[in-house]
Amino acid sequence: MTSSPLPRRRVAARALAAALITTLAASAAWAQTKWDLPAAYAASNFHTENLVQFAADVDKASAGKLKITVHANAALFKATEIKRAVQGGQAQIGEILLANFSNEWPVYAADGLPFLADSYDEAAKLYKVQRPLLEKKLAEQGMLLLYAVAWPPQGIFAKKPINAAADLKGVKWRAYSPSTSRIAELVGAQPVTVQAAELSQAMATGVIESYMSSGSTGYDTKTFEHLKFFVDTQAWLPKNAVLVNKAAFDALDKPTQAALLKAGAEAETRGWAVSKVKNTEYLDLLKKNGMTILPPSPALKADMKKVGDTMLKEWLDKAGPEGKTLVDAFLK
């Protein structure tokens, strides 16, 4: 008596189904996830180069499971749009200048207060007390703070020597954050909102005649072609922060999450070290390209100290107990 072909077919069908399930499971386990990382600064900027290295590290550590594409120079979103894009899931990860968002929450701009933290050591100390507050706020908004890196100290670029705040009266001044707008108001300059990607054109067309930023921005934008003086006030060291959409992070498997966090921690350490080295390099490059680098005069130092004191008082009024706790912890 021969066996019926039907059971054999059923066995074969079940075996095929099991094989398909196994294959699909394996494919899912090795499925590649692609993330977009919008950034506001030029590809040659050290922050952007650090992002590219970070993305390569994530790719390697996750064995190719997470691919991050860096979109430099505000190509995907403007500087002020990146945070919302990450929060809303239009981008899974992005880099922002924290001080840009002080109107939303004053603590974002603690590192944009003139002369509060005016060296790398002081900036690192401020970040240590600021970070837990940032993490809590960003978590409420559905995001993670992956890492942050300080810009080199900020100085004043101008067409003429600036010996006192009075020399800035009526000057068309680039503002890129609420803090830089307020400085303009306090010294009598005319604030004009210009983001990094538009800075070269704004100088070339006379839209602005002066601005405060780091030697890094000055070199990247070829400021030396338009403005000939840099007063090295070392006013503050603002930070760029890399944010991750929490839902996108949670969708990663545990090893990939660990790879991302590890690469982020390494990017933070590397970024701060590079920032210090680049500060000296950029000032040397500005000199080589014909820019005069000057220390602030005693009068300008005194004037800018008054600006810093005024802005700290105003910031504390807005930030309330949260801000006072932060500043007290920093000054301790």
C-alpha cells in the first residue's frame, strides 16, 4: 500500500514556510536602518567633520546596520528648523546650536551668556551642570541629548578696530541668536538676523559690518575678505548639541543603541579636544589671510563686562529658580 502524496505535500509546505520565516527573521535582524542628520555648518567645519567621523564610527560599530547621512550647510533644514525636524521625526538625528533656542527655554542659552564661562575649562564645568537639565527637557520633547561640543571662544569681527562699545554704535551687526541680538541692542548696534550658511553673502553685499563668533566661523566664511579686524574677547563658548528622536532610538536593537551611544561619547571627547586645537589654528589662518587679531582694550573689556552683567540678570529673571540653581552650581 503506497502512502498518499497529500501528507508529503503538507510536510514540504510546512518545511518551506518554516524556512521562509527563518529567512525573514534573519533579514529583519540584519535590516539596515538609514538616518538623516541635518547640520547647519559647512562640510569643512570641524563640527561637521566630527559628525562625519561619528557616522562612520556608528556604521562600523553596528556592522553596517545603522547608516547615518550627514547633510551639511543647512542643505536639508535651516539651522533654526533642525530641532523641530528631529522632534517631529522628519529627521532621526540632528545638530543644533543650543543658544538658538533660548526663547523656547532660557537654559538652552546658558552657554551664550557673555563672560559667564569664558574658557574651555569653565565651559566644560558649565556643561556638567547644564547637561542634566538639558536631558530632562529634551526627554519631555521626545528626544535624547547624544553629545555636545563647544565652539572656540567668541570674539568681535569688524571693519575697523573696536576699542570701546561706543565704536559699535549704529554698526550693522549679524545676529544669529536671541543673545547676539541682545548684545547688539545693549551696545547700540543694528541687529540683522543672518544664519551661518548666508554669512559670506551678507558680508559681500554689506548687509552686515560686524559680528561676534569664533575664529572657526571667521575662517570658514572667508570673513577676512570683507572684515579686517578680530578682537579676541573670548566672550563665551556656545555649544552645538546632537539630538536624537527618542522613537527612532527605541526602534533600534540594543547592540545598535549601544553602538550609537558609544560613538556619541567618543565624538564628544574628540570634538572638545579638536575645538581647542582648532582655536589656535584658525586664529593663525586668519592672520595669514591678512586679518589683524587684537586683544580687547581695557575700555572694551569693561563695557562688555557691563553687557554680560545685564544679560545675566535678565536671563536669571527669565530662567527663574531653575536658572539660579544652574548658575549657583556653576559658580560654586
